[in-house]
Amino acid sequence: MWWEIPKHLEVRNDTLFIAGKSTIELAQEYGTPLYVINADRIRANYQRLYSAVTKHLSKDRNFDINYAMKAHSGLAVLETLKEVGSHVDATSSFEVLTAEYVGFPKEKILYTGTSVKPEDMRITLGKAKMNIDSIGQIDRYAKLKDEEKFNPRVSIRINPGKGAGHVPECITAGKDAKYGVPEYQTIKAYKMAIDHGLEPVGIHCHIGSGILPPDIGTYYSAAETLLDLAGEVSKKLNIEFEFVDIGGGIGIPYKETDKPINMDIFGKKVAEIVESKADEHSLDNFTLKMEPGRYIVGNSEILLMAVVDVSDKYMLELGVDGGFNVFDRPARYNAYHEIVIANKADEEPKKDYRVSGNLCESGDVFTESKKTSRKLPFAEENDLIAILHVGAYGLSMASNYNMRGIPMEIMVDGGEQRITRERDTWEDLVFKQNF
Ligand code: PLP
């Protein structure tokens, strides 16, 4: 199968294995729905990107990966990444507090929010570096100057005027995007920051998520624009940048026909852009940052669900014991994810099934949209379904809709498995409320 990866996702005797563990045995032991994440895969993804880029950068240039924790903010995932040296990009004050709780030092946490309230900024003071999203936020942040842990050293998020992403909802730059300071206001924003007593040390952009060839060209072009802007700001305002953050967005193949990014070519291209623009604009010694989420965790996790109902309706309907509250990407974005019958993983696909969830919503399907189906082996009640590559924007987007619990997650690490998130109980859902 195209998605098999030795020691990570394998089919053995018709059964899907993850990290050497039988999915059938895991489902029997822990129940379903069940997220299963492989720590070694997270480490391998991190290392691959890190070495692909550092290999081509000039020797005295530092490179940081600020893992975008919105992709998966589980404590065990964060700890795994902390141990390999990752930094983090946090999008909310609670994400900042969580990164701190896991043990990331403040120098390694960048706080990139949008519509950021003073309260959110206040509770993160002394815990993260602020990456400012708008002209308005410069003013709101500067008003906190008298607070004890206020840090004037900030970065500013720029919208470089171009974006890319696997669906329109995931494009985060360009004229339709709500994020960042538009490129034509860059000088104004940095000047305003200085006039407000701030000390800008960083410049940032993030143009979208799920970028694959041929759109990856837009990623390179945005990086060039950002570095040109860094050069202009540096020259006009005499700012020496400590870091230039070219964002996340690196896509992964979800289906056989998706063209993966060749990491060596990617690393080389990024390094060439960075080094040549650094020379052109005499920008010395800045650290290059990237903030990938999906690339680091996307293919490290699967979701197991039991088949509850197989019925011939207007099409063959295969109903499972989780819904878009458990995994939202197919329903929300029409996103394609491989679906495998984990106990029949080697069997020939025979019939077209719509794989649907257990929520009271007709858009609650895992086969992208209400009208699509998937050719699968002959399916029966109590079969086990695995949805692949759910590590990014899976558990982190789960909800309690229909009063369904957020499921359990286990992590397999070095041959051992442990529960990294308990399954919600009815009490968890009810007793935070009052009459
Ligand atoms: N950085 C910022 C500011 C983001 O908004 C996002 C997600 O959209 C990311 C990084 C991570 O994106 P991805 O998971 O596609 O790498």
C-alpha cells in the first residue's frame, strides 16, 4: 500500500499495525474511538526537516523549528518535541501556558495570535515572545509597558500579499486573509512599534497550510518577499533582526496522487533564498525560523473506530462509532484521508461505501462529502476502521458536539504504549455547567 512506512504503518497478516502494535489488540484493550500516535514518527519528521534545511544553510546561521502546537497540543507530543530541541509557536494564551507547563523556556515560545485581547497578552508576559498581528495590537501591547514582565522585544506578522493552502479556509495570506500587517504597511508598523517603545527583533509570515507542489513555489516567493521587507525595514529603521520566521504550511500527501515535497530540494531552495537575500540586503546573523505543524505530526497518528452499522440505503452506508466531533477534517474541509479496514487490511476493495459518523448531522461523513464513497473490502459490523494521517488538526479540533466525548489517545514510544488522553466521561461534560 502506498501509505505503508516500515516500523510505522504496516500490514501484517491482513492486520494494520502501528509502531509494531496490532490495531486489533489496541482497540480491544482501550476501546474505540481511539487515537494512536507514534512518538518515533514525530521525531523522524522533525529530524528530517531540521537536517534538510541546516545542511544547506551557511555554517553560522541558526535554524529553529517552532512547532505549531495548534496542529496537536497534546502534552506528550509537546514533550516529545521539547526533547529533540524544538521551539513552539502558540496561537492562544492557553497554548502559551501549556508550552510553559510542558517545560519550554520562554525563549523558545513565540505567541502568534489574532484578535489578541489585553488579558491574553497579560497572562503570557514573561512566558513567550509576542508576534504582533496588527497595527491595533501594537498599541494594545505597548499599553502593557508598566507590567512587571513586559518584554519590549517583539516580532511582527506580515501578510506578504500571497497565500497558498490545500483548501481556501487554510490560506492565511493574500488579500482575503484576516491575519497580519499588509505588506504595504510594513514600514509604518515597525516605525509605530519603535515609537511606542517596543524593540522589534523579528519578522514573520505564514501563508497557509497543506502546501504541496506545485503551490510550494508560492511559499518560496513569500519567503523572498519577507526577506526583501526585512531588508527594507532594517535599512530604513536601522533594525537588526534576530530572526526571520517564514512560517509553516509544508503539506503532506494524504492520497496516493498527492505529490510529496522532496525535502532535500526544499531545504536547498529555502537555504538558497535565505542566504542570497541575507547577502543582498546585508542582513547578518539572523536565525531562520519555520513553524510547521502538519509536517511534524500529520502522519504520526491514526484514528480507530468500530463499524456499528452496515446497511444498504440509497448507497451502501457504513456507520462508525465516532463523528466529526472526533475528527473534523473530512466534514469541514472535504479533506481526503485514507480509510482502511484494519482487520482486513490486505483484502481487495470490493464495494463502494459511504463511511459516516454517529452525529445527528447529514454532513457527518469521513468520505469527504455527502456524495462520495470509498471502495473498501466487504465490510461487516464490528470490523475496525482506521483513518490515516490524523495527527494534525485531528484531536486538537475535537469537540463535544451532540454530547459526545472527546476520545482517548494512546502514544506508542519505544515499544511501550501509554494513555496520553483519557476518554471524556458524561460527568466531564455535565459537571462544568450550572442550572
Ligand atoms: N503558523 C501559524 C501562524 C499558523 O496559523 C499555522 C496554521 O495554520 C501554522 C504555523 C502551521 O501550519 P501547518 O500545520 O500547515 O504547518
